[in-house]
Amino acid sequence: MIRLKCSDGSSDRAEGRVKSVTATTLRVAWEGSGTDEFVKAKGGQLPEGLPTTQVPGA
């Protein structure tokens, strides 16, 4: 079980269960929010194809 608490009070992805783990991935099924897959970064770099946005004030 994974439990997270957001400082702004949001309850999105606040509770979930690990569905699978490999050497490079972690899949979490969130209560009411679907499933996410987290991928281990290679060589300290972010994986290709991630959505990006401008950081405010940058």
C-alpha cells in the first residue's frame, strides 16, 4: 500500500497498490485514478517522449 498526502489537500493519487515491479519499472494502481507506470531513468537522464511545460518564472 502506498499512501501520499499533498500539502494542498488534493486526494488524487493519495492511495494506491503496487501492481508490479521489475528492474526498470514500477506499476501503481491508484484508488479511483487508474494506473501509472514509473520507469527508471538511464544514466541520470529523463526518458525520451515526456511531455514538457514551461516552468513559471523561468
